[in-house]
Amino acid sequence: HSKILGGNNYKFFTSCMSRSLEERVNLERDLHSALKNDELVLHYQPQIDSQTGHVFGAEALIRWEHPKRGLIPPNQFIPIAEETGLIIPIGEWVLRMACMQAEEWNRKYDHPVHIAVNLSIKQFVNNDIVKTVERTLHETGLDPEILELELTESIFLENTESMISTLNKLQKLGVRISIDDFGTGYSSLSYLKDLPIDSIKIDQSFIRDLCENKKTASIISAIITLAKNLDLKSVAEGVETPEQFNYFKMEGCDLVQGYYFSRPLPANQIEALLDRTEWGAGTMNNNFATVK
Ligand code: C2E
Ligand code: MG
Ligand code: MG
Ligand code: MG
């Protein structure tokens, strides 16, 4: 037994470790030049008003078009960007691209097309975030009310003076603040009454569990009711089936987002969906949900 664990297994283990370490080092090296090599792209996923069936806007989601590895999802490189500090220039790029795109859409369509942008905690605690947002709005000409900044709930664990002041300054600019992945952050709910928050996005894990677990349905209802009573918008993300869509529509969740409506797509492919006004459960037969 001990012979098995020694020798070969040990070598196998270390070679696996060093391979993933090597991969990580390579990714980090490549990420340094990704921005200037134009390898980063934004995809957009529509957010639909559950009651009217109209498109409310879209969430911008970053991807890395790696010349050798193909499309890399954010979960594989955003953590590296955060550790290396690259998240600051990358985040500024995301914000500028998303605002430019939204401004173009708002000129093109006669209904507002809102844009949601994810901010990492590293960007948020950076002193310049308020200035960066202000400058970006100014340079792109985007109406601040069109922009929503998504912050994961874990950020609110740090209920510090400087965080509260940053949120208040952002709100003064006229942008909206949304809590992403709500229900997973183990934070107290008291921040909901003290901070200038506009909407909450119910975490996908609840939606996935919705049909199997009655208790999950109760939690979701409670979150939607809580949002309503606090005058916050509620958003369901990760909606994949007509049953899930109907559930959120019935419960009065304001916005829905997920593969059932569309996967995140490049800007030119999402445009066909932005004009669409009928996102009803019965009208989804020739939908775009299967577009990869
Ligand atoms: P998130 O902000 O919670 O985004 C939702 C994620 O769920 C996205 O994954 C989206 O593609 C995926 N999704 C949407 N609908 C469905 C569905 O119906 N089913 C399933 N299974 N998944 C669905 P994605 O694009 O891989 O992004 C992952 C995370 O990476 C995001 O989670 C966000 O936290 C982060 N991220 C993405 N773009 C950026 C960015 O520009 N900046 C920062 N700081 N983080 C970003
Ligand atoms: Mg998000
Ligand atoms: Mg998230
Ligand atoms: Mg989320």
C-alpha cells in the first residue's frame, strides 16, 4: 500500500500540480497582453421585463478570445486579474465598452436599453471607482440612469464607512446599484435598509433548485416580497425553462434573465433580440435560447 502511495503516485501528483501551476503562470503572462492585443470581448445577455415581455436591457459579460485556447470564460481569468491588479485596467475597459455599446443602442432604438456591468470588489475598493464611472459616463455621453453596477453580495460584508460613502457617491452620479448572487453572501440583511441599493439578483442556485424543493420556492417568494417592500427591483438570473419563467412572472419578479431567453451573445447578435417585444411563455417556440 505504502509503495503505491509513494513512487509513481507521488510523481503523478507533482506533475499534475506543476502542470496546473504552469498553466496558471502562462494564463497570467498572456492576460498582461490580452487587453492591448484586443483579445477581450463583451457578450450581452438580455434582461426581460417579466410583466410586459419587453426587453429591459442587457448584462455585459466578459470573455477572453485566447489566440491558442479559444474562448475562456470569466471564472477562469477574472480571479487572476484580481490577484494581479489587472482587474483595474480590464474593469475600466469593460465599463467603457459597455457604456459605448449602450449609448449606441439607446440612439438606435426608441425604447431605453439598460446596461448592467459587473464590478469586482477590487475595483470597488479602489479609490478611483467614482471618478472612473463619472469620467466614463461623461466620455460616452450615456445617461447615468441607463447604467447599473452589479456588486456581489459578499462585498456588503464589509460594511465600512468608505464603502458606504462610495455607494452614496455612485448613487449621486445617478447610476443604479444591484446586488448580484443575492442569498449566498451570508451577510446580514440590515445593509438593505441603510445602503442606496436599487435591485437584487436572486442567485442562480435557488432557481436551479426551484422545481425539486418546496422550501426553495418559499425562499424565492420571500426574497421577491422583501424586494417589493423595500422598493427594490427583483431580478431572476439563470432562468432556463418555461416553468421557471412562469413562476417568476406569477410571483411578480420584475426582471428575468437566462438561457431560456438567450445565452450571452456578441453585440451584433443580440441586436435582433433587443427590438423584440413579445417574450411570453407561449411565444418561445422559435426562440433564440438554443443559440450557442
Ligand atoms: P454573474 O454576474 O452572476 O453572471 C451570470 C452568469 O450566469 C454568467 O456566466 C452567465 O453567462 C450565466 N448564465 C446566464 N444565464 C444562465 C442560465 O440560464 N443557466 C446557466 N447555467 N448560466 C447562466 P459567465 O458569463 O461565465 O460569468 C461568470 C461570472 O464572472 C459572472 O457572474 C461575474 O461574476 C463574472 N464576470 C463576468 N463578466 C465580468 C466583468 O466584466 N467584470 C467582472 N469583475 N466580473 C465579471
Ligand atoms: Mg452579474
Ligand atoms: Mg457574480
Ligand atoms: Mg449572479
